[in-house]
Amino acid sequence: MYLVVIAWLYVTIMMAVAEATSTTGSLLGAAITFVLYGLLPLSIVVYILGTPGRRRAIHAREMAERAAAAQEASAAASADPDARGEAPAAAEGGTVAPVRKEP
């Protein structure tokens, strides 16, 4: 993609130079030629062609943030078992009485 951008800028610079050095041309005409034939259309094309790359970068950044948040949440949950406000296992008692059918 960058090769096309460089080639198009080269062509428009040569057009501007031809406009500036022409006997009927002017520097203002050369500047307008360069801006309207070179910079303006090229900036629009580069922006449009760069959109998929920007979307991929945003998606990758969001996935990294989600992974970091999930890792942080799992580390916090495993580090302190009583963090959820539940009673510890030792407070429930030693054993559970078996349940029998009545005769």
C-alpha cells in the first residue's frame, strides 16, 4: 500500500513542478494542483484502507483488557477464600449425621 502512496505523491509532485515551471503556470497553481490531486484524495484513500487495521487493533486491545480483568478477578478470588462473605468451612461442624429411614 505504501508503494502506491509514494508513487502517487511522486506523480503529483511532478505535476506540480510542471505547473510551476510552465510559462503560463504559477506557484499558486502548482500548490493547488498538489493539494487537490495529491494530498486530499490520498489522505482519504489511506484513511479508508487503514480502517480494517484500526479495527483489529481496537479488538485486540479490548480482548487484552478483558483477559487482564479476568485474570485479576480470578487471582483475587483465589487469594482470599472468605472474600465473598461466606462462613469458613470449619464453622459448620465436624461431621454430618447420617439420615436413616424410620421403621
